[in-house]
Amino acid sequence: MFALAYASYSTIDAQDLRLEELSQKASLKNARLGITGYLCYDHGVFLQYLEGERQRLLDLMVQIEKDPRHDVINKVALGEQDVRVFPDWNMHYLNRNDLRRVDLEHVLEHSLFHMDPKMYGQENIVALITALVANIAARQATLSAA
């Protein structure tokens, strides 16, 4: 099981994004591909965590990077994982309020947008994002009920 996270800036107005529809379509596609994870969006910023078979995930990331609705700023390969963290979330949409409920909104955004691997070290960035993902995973039931 391979995992990665990325951050991007939206290139279109928020009202034109239709985030619920986007999330539903991504969920159906990801179910076919065996990919799980979540998508966060707030104030023009996307944050996404994905997990699945390595090549399928890398192929999907190529498609994501070509999507004109956003510009990918940073992606972090989290590497091989022993188990799937979000087995029930083909593509769960989390908004800023969801992340506030688990006290992670600023930390996750900061780690993906501002942490330069040359300064912090790639291993430290991966460790931080992995810990944040584990924190969200521990609260899946609460977030799924929202």
C-alpha cells in the first residue's frame, strides 16, 4: 500500500468548484481503482491524502496534476504503508470545520505548503504528515458522522 499527499491552489472560483459533486465523482473513480483517502478544501487551497497500489496512485497523480482546476504546489510521497489508513473513505471530503474539530487545519496546510525538504529534511516532513494522517484516521468515526 503506497500513500502520498499533495497541496494545490484552486484556479477557479469556489462557487464553480462544486466540491460535493467533485468528491462524489472522485469517490466512484477511486473505488474502481482501489484508492482511498480524503480531500480538504478551504479558501482556495486543496489538501489531499491518497493511498492505494503504487502504480495506480502514481498514474492518478499524473491526471490530478493535469487538472486545470488547480495548480499542484507540493506533493509528498509517504511511501509504502503496512495497512490502509482509510479503508472506508474512497474520497471523503473534509472541510475546514472538520479539520478544526481535530485541531489540524493549520498544521496540515503548513506541512504541505511551507516545509522545504532542504531545510526540514524529507524524512521529517513525511513523519509529520504521517502523524497528522494518523490523527485524522483516529477520528474517522467522528468525521464520517458529520
